Amino acid sequence: MFDKVSLVEQSILSSKVSKIVPVNYDKININILENFYYNNVQNNSEFSYLNSYYNIDYDKNIIWISDFIRDHYRLKFKRTPTLTHRAAIVIPQGHQINYHHHIDDYDLENNSSDISAIVTTKMGDKPNYIEFEYEQGRKKHMKYRKPLQQKEVVIFNSELKHAFTKNHNHEPTLILSFKFQLV
């Protein structure tokens, strides 16, 4: 009989935000677009992935979504995600966001998240995707593509490299991004 020890587990979870949660997506979208138009980016460096992430005002609608993620994750996995970071992503027509992960390579202990989550708050009729790149033993550069859907939460390990595909819609795709540490 062999004993099995799992060293690394990577996963992607998804769920619609419950209709019971009284989120006003129009207010969230206004919050995102105001910060986009004022170019309120989290990092101005052209080499940082955070130049595509925008600061957002923390209002009750965003709190309700982060609480929904926390509570449902805790219920399923018996570990509590603690919010460490929030941002907005805007993908204008004809743009995409290249591969990146949410790990701070220079501060793995204190400044890196364990799980990340996104919620698409607005998108056009043509599909957009989040694409993940992962490795499994000798299989390198494996990819998994998930279509974005409005009001859907996608949770994934923060070390997973991910990208957002080109937006072929006339209107921008608006996304909330959250990072959590597990307690």
C-alpha cells in the first residue's frame, strides 16, 4: 500500500454571484470607469502588470462581493480568505492583458496572496476569455481557457499565470480583481 502526499494543488473555481446579494453593478461600473478615465493605475511602470489594474473606491457593493467570495470559499474549504488587495481591470476594444501572476517574488511570506478572484461586471456580446498557463510534471506550458461571464466569480491560485484575451467588443470589459491570503 502506498501513501500519497499531494505537494501542489492548483485549481480554478467558478460560481455566479447569488441574486440574494443586493449588488448594484451600475455603481461598480461607474466606480471602475471613473478611475480608468483619471488613469488611476496601481503602478505606472510599463514592466509591471499593475499598469493594467486600477485603484477603485471601496463601496458597499464591492464589500458585498468580497464577502460573498470569502463566505462561500470558507464554507466549501474550511479556510478563511482574508482580503489583501482589490482592483479594477478595464479591457478596451482591441486590447488584451498579457500573462502575469499575483505573487510578489521578492516577498513570498508577507506580500503574496494565496488565491485570487475576478468578477466580470460588464462585457459585450462577443466572448472574452481568461486564459491560464500551468505546468504538470513534464507537460509544460499547458493552457486552459475559460469564457468570462457577467456576475460570475472565478477563483484561482495566485501563482497561476493568467491573461485576458483581446476584447473584440465595442465597449470595454470591466472586471473586479481581488487577492486573498488564506487563514
